[in-house]
Amino acid sequence: MTLLELTATEQLRQLEAGELTAAELTRAYLERIARVEPQVQAFTRVNADAARQQAALVDRRRRQGDRVGRLAGLPVAVKDVLCTQGAPTTCASRMLADFRPPYDATVIARLRAADAILIGKTNMDEFAMGGSTENSALHPTRNPWDLTRSPGGSSGGAAACVAAGMAPLSVGSDTGGSIRQPAGLCGVVGLKPTYGRVSRFGLVAFASSLDQVGPMARSVEDAALLLETLAGHDSRDSTSANVPVPAYHRSVREPLNGLRVGIVPEHFAQGLDADVEQAIREALRVYESLGADVREVKLPHARYAVATYYVIAPCEASSNLARYDGVHYGYRWSPPPAPVGGEPVPSPPDADESDLVRLYRRTRAEGFGMEVKRRIMLGTYALSAGYYDAYYLKALKVRRLIRQDFDDVFRDVDLVASPVTAAPAFELGEMVHDPLKMYLIDLYTVSANLAGIPGISMPCGFSSSGLPIGLQLLAPSFGEEILLRGAYRFQQVTDWHRRSPSL
Amino acid sequence: MGITKDQVRKVALLARLELPDEQLEVMTGQLAEIVTYIDLLSELDTDRVEPMAHAMDLANVFAEDDVEPSLDRDQALANAPRHDGQCYLVPAVLGDS
């Protein structure tokens, strides 16, 4: 087994035992990036020099016997939606092409404190809006298992770089499935923590009541390791929960008996790809063989989740993205210069439009891509006079019903299992002109964000055409320990997560 | 419920977006389709359901009123497209520019 095929946990063991240096590991990943990144295009930026320096420093400190952090020497890639001080943070948007935040996101500060090697920032759908990474203003990312297909999104780069062996660990964000869906389509592990488990300070806001930062990795053990570094209370995020962080990297391996796994019959209804259904049912048989009690449960309002989500998320987005005004930071439209010796260019005859409003509108017209505009428009419409009660307030009420469904279900079972998506990775360009079809991909994932509960996606098989298939597990709020342990049990007896694409 | 092009034009102004006519056309069709789907929610009776704005039942979170270091002006202005070293610059809002 080559160095890059080891899990992060195994690499860390070698680093700690002095059998491997951070410099060697970082060099191996940078060489892999040089070889396969031109095809996959998972990154918006690779920090080769900074990574090498950081690795050398970690090695020196380790040699000297200094205290080093939990992830000391492990390369970590970070979705380009997290602020990195003084370094570009683009959100894959023209709007933030030149933005260099004056501070680090809390999770970035935690990664630095843990002595992780920040190897690069990963591509995404613009402002995390989308499920294919085709909405990136820079370039689409390709699925390492089939370069003609999408890696999913919005954390498509974060998933693809782990799948392609360009980083052992990465950090994504998940507002409606943006960690779990690309993890599923790329055959890696992705975990969306409980709302409030990980600080959102310095995470560029999309929908603030739904956004969560989480780990992506090759194995469940690795995801537990990274989550432990990311999680914890932060006074700079008032929605961050003051709940102790368990030692996930240890508890993940604790034995687990009498696990109760719920399945929802509607999740296996029409529209589910036959290969996906077969893989999920086989995964459930694995759980049964491990002694788990797999039983049917009801989530009566699950069928309303996508509609609820596509009211709440765009409403919050339209408000959050109002900050991009061409004034404080980011892109700004400038009027074309007046022709020499001639009259200034006349403004269009719009009586309502002052020069300032024109600046706002043109800045936003040129700075945002179509999907971002679509969500801003949808949210502005749903919040506008006469529609607020019918859409936004209505959606908030249905959100409570969805949450109550989960509260009821988790009285009877420990975890709920389902597909991550109804089908394996789709072709690039297949859905870009059909936004509603793209939204419906989120069917299995959005409920967890609406309810605020944690969910994990992990590989559980392959389609007949060789594309990875993901299994989703959901747990009650702050149930990350049982979620990780439940997922780890599966990986102990299967090797789907050990497969790598041939690139 | 149908959405008209005029409504979409008005929403674009509210959202401070400028949409050329051909985009307005496409956007009207797409929003209409999405809103029709969202109307699925109307089949649920939610009269007695409390709205849920947040995933956690958080009360107000207070912090001690301590002065802590914050960004200095140069840092705060560093990403501004136009500034004069003290203030952000925008087109004149009152009177002639």
C-alpha cells in the first residue's frame, strides 16, 4: 500500500512514531496534485510553498520534542468559503475574486493550532449554492471516478481532492447536503455536524440557520479525528453550542451493541436508481449481520423538506448576500469612461435609480453568477410584501413539523439510514439548465439541515458503471459519537472506503 | 400561482440586481416553476404550528461588555474598492455629483 493510500489516522501514527515526516508526506501530496489536479481541478489555490514551510516547521518541533497539535503534519484542504487571513477567499465567485480576509475563520485557527498543513483551498459552487460545482466562476471540478461527471456540490472540490488522493482530509460546509452529497458521489466520507457543533465564525454566510462546517475524509475514523479539531464552543459565533467536545477519535472505536437503525419506506419509492437501492439494501443487511435491529420508521413530512428548504435557504441568502454592495469589499462596477471630448454616457431612463442604486445593481449583476441571482430573486420574492406569510412563515412552520418527525423517530431508533442521492454522479452539463431538477437532488439531505441534526455519508458500493454509491446515516442532535461509531462499525467489515479511482 | 415578468422586474430592483430583458424572461419561467413546486406546502394545515426559525432553542446570548482588540481602520478599508484612507467612497446620494 502506498503512502497516499493510507488513511489519515494511519499516516498520523507513522508521523508520531517517527517513521514518516511531515515534509515527506506533504511532498507526496504535492506531487500527486501536480500529476492529477490538471484533470480533476479540485482546487482554487494550492499553497505549495507555505505547505512545505509549515511541514518543515512541524518536523523540527517534533524532532526537538516540542508539544505539537493533534493533526501535526497532516495536510488538510479547505473549502474556499472559509476565511484565511491575508490569503484569497473567493467563494468561487467573481464578487470575491480579490478578497483577502483580515482574519481567520475559527476553524482555520483551530487547524493551525492543531499543526495541520493547510495545503490549499478547494473549488465549490459559487457561495455554496448548487449541487454540482459547475456554478464555480473559476472552473468546474471533475469527478475522479469519471472525469465526464460532476463530483457533486457544493463542496465538490473538497470531496474530489480526497477521492483523488490529493489530500487525506478536507473541510467542507453543508447547508442542504453540500458535504454529504459530494462525499456520496465521490466515494468518500463526509459529516455534517449538529447545528452549533462547529463555529461558523469566518464561514462566508449562505443560510445562517442551516450552514454547518464539517470534515471530509477517506475513513470514518479520519472524519472523527478531524471533527474533534473543528468542533467546540466559540464566543464569536452566538449560535455555537457550549457543549463539551468528546474525544471522537477514541470513542469512534468503542464497541457498539444493540444498535437500532431506522429506515423510511418512502426513501425506497420510485425514482431511486436500481443500483443505489441494491447497495443500500445490502448495507442494511451488513448492519443486520452485525446484530443491529433494522426497522421501519415514519417521517411523514419528509416529502415537504425540499420545498421548505428552497424557501428558507433563499430567504436567508437574499438577506446575507445583501452585503455585497461594491462598497465595503469585493467587486465593484465602474462606469465606462466618457468618450474624449464628448458627452458623458447617458444613464438609462429609470427615474427610481440613483447613481448609488445603479452602482449596487450593476456590481451585483456582474459579480454574481446565475444560480446566486436565482436564489437571491427567489428569497426576495418570498420575503416581499404579500408573500411573507404564504412562503417564509409557512416554511418555518413546516420546518418544525420536520423536526418533530425526527424527535419522534429518535425515541425508537439510534440512527436513520437512507441513500444520499437517488442516483450516482451525473454528467457535467446534464442539469445546469434545469434548476428545479438540480434542487430535487437534495431530497435525502436537506431534512438534516432543517432539523439541525448531524448526518454522515460514506461509501457503500458501486454502480454497474463503476461510480461510487453513498449511504447516509442521521442521528439526534449532538449524537455525533453514536453516528461515528455506527458508521465505523460498517467500515470495519467492508472495504468500499479503501477503493481508489484510477487516475 | 403565476409570476409575471413585471413582478420579476420589480423584485430585481428590490434585490438590487440588474437583469437584462432576456435574462428576465428566463428567470420568470424558472421562478414560476420553482414557486409552483413550493406551493406543495400549502396542502399542510399549519394553523396551530409554531414557526421554527432556528435549529436550536437558543435564548439571547450575552457577552461581557469588555473592550477587545478589533480591526484597525487600515485593515477594515484594505479590501474596499474605493476609499480615501478614512472613509468608503460611494457616488453622491444627495444633490449633483
